[in-house]
Amino acid sequence: MIDDDNFRDFLDPDDFETAQPEEVRPQWATDKNSSGAAYDAIQKLYTSKLRYIRNHTKKSDYKVKSNYQIFAKDVYVMAGATSTIFDNKSYTKGLKDELDAKNEALETAM
């Protein structure tokens, strides 16, 4: 019989999914307005850009910034909102901070 722990030592962690605890949204991200959809869009875009970074190692792969960075327009389009979600709303600071943090993490991952 094969020991599961020993078997997993030979696999790439990206090749199988493990149960991850569901991420809890910050207090400012709610479905009562566009902030929840925008937060979810940032998370999805982050995952997509991180996958791009992991699969592209040549310097020439990073000539186009939109391949590895998240722009506000990407967020509000994916969220089905308008650009005003980044202007003077109660959740704007949290949204901008989240976007900046994810872009910083992407820069570090390169």
C-alpha cells in the first residue's frame, strides 16, 4: 500500500488542489455595493497574473505591463462597475490598498 504523504512528496503542489479555507472578505468589501465584486475581481486577476509570472521566465515576457500587473480598469470592468468605484466612496481606500498590495506581491513574485 502507498503512503499518501510519501506519494505527495513526488508531486508538484500546483498539480493537485487541497482544501483551502475560504478567504474572508475585508469589512469594506460587501455585496451591498460594487466593492464586493471589485474585491473578488482583484483576487481573480491576482491569481491569473501570478500564474502568468510562474509560467514565464524570460525578460521579454515582461515588456507589456498588463501581462503581470493589475490595473484599476481591469478591476472595474470585471466587476461590472464604472471607474467611479475608485473615487471617493466609503470603500475606495480599502480597494486601492488591496490593489496596491496585490501589485506589490506580483512585482515581488517576478
